[in-house]
Amino acid sequence: MIEILNARQLEHARSAGAIVGATLQELRERVTVGVNLLEIDEWARQLIEKAGAQSCYVDYAPSFGNGPFGHYICTAVNDAVLHGMPHDYALQPGDLLTLDLAVLKNGIAADAAISFIVGAENSDTTDTPDTPASAEDAALIAVTQRALAAGIDVARSGNRIGDISHAIGTVLTDAGYLVNTEFGGHGIGTTMHGDPHVPNIGRPGRGYKLRPGLLLALEPWVMADTDVLITDPDGWTLRSATGCRTAHTEHTIAISDGDPEILTLAR
């Protein structure tokens, strides 16, 4: 079912989005070489609870996962790109880390993700840090950011889901990356994952017509040299089939009568 939020629900969405943006920003500032993924998960728990929000992940048990996720944040490292389950791993210099977080506040969810290079200054920008595999990694991160910006730019009332997918996919394919269509953006509202599905490649002018009050989580992600995923034995973590590096960027946006509103920006 596709949800259209009313004015009160949109205010709750803004609150949830602000929490997600602030939490990811703080976690990004805390993460250094040697930090354990389980420490990040615990920090996320503390920050979510301090904000008076609820995790969307702890009890999450969709058909594509292996039982309840049981953690507060997704932590995907290097060749892992989606649904990375926190585990006992200390981050190394040059690791490419993606943090993906979703929370509920007053019954409305928001979802966002950031990728960055551990131990590098400005590693979530197009600058090339002096760390292992940095040039490739910086390019991966930058293309997901550009693709997300392109998708947001066309996410306007009267346009269609296919317009967003086409804008995102054009940036990714023009940069030479293959696009996986198994997982992409999605509707969001009273639940974290809802309709409509927003593939990261598509044809303009097709699909659901965008309306004010619609919330979408747009999330371009790429793998350096493949579009094939494999699943870890944990039943959750998705990795590139070739072992290549990966990146993922996401924001929750609200469709309005004018410009789309990005709800999960760090303030």
C-alpha cells in the first residue's frame, strides 16, 4: 500500500528524519581506526533511545532476511553493501564503511545511509584521501552522492517513479557502473519499507505519479565491477559477488507542491 501522509504525520517524519541525520553525523564523527562494529551498534542504541525514538531494525524480520535483525544499525564494510550485520570487527585504515540507519518517532519512520573511508579526512566527499584503495573508493562514494542528488532533483509532484529511477540510473551507468535492481529505494511512512519500490535504474514517465505527502527513501548503491550480490552466512549481509568494494548513500525525502524536502540531512 502506498501511504500519503497528512500534515501531522509529516511533522513526525521531520522529527524522525532529524534524529536519523543527527545520529549518523555523530557516529561518523566517532568512528576512527580501531573502533569495533559492535561499538557502533551500541552507540546507535544509546543515541536512538536518548532521542526518544525506536529502532526499525531490532525486530525487523522480512522475507529476505534470516529472522529478526537484532541490531540497531547496518554496518557494511568494503565488499559488503547492504544490510551489514554488526559483528566483532575492528575497523582498519582505509576500510570503506557504510552506516545505514532507520528509526521510528511518533509512529513515522525515516531512513538514511552514508559511506566513508575510515581514517581519512573528508572521506565522504569527492576529495581523494591518502588511504588504501582511496581513488576507487572516493569515486564509488561520489557517484552514489551524485546519483542521489539527481534523483531528488526530479522527485516532484506530477513526475513519476520512473523519472527518479532514470535520473539515478543515468548517473550510475554513465560513470561505468552496473546497476542491481533487486534492492533500491522505497516508500516509507508508518513502516520502514513500503510501496512504491524505486529501482536505481528505469524509464522516465513510467510508474506511480508522485503526490504531495508521499515519503520516499532513495538509495543509490553500487559495486565497483559487478551487479551480482551474495549473502553472508548470517543471512543478512549482502556482498559483491567478486569481492569488489561498494558504496551506498540514502536520504528520506517528502514530496511537496514545490521542491522535495530532504528530511534526513545532518543539521
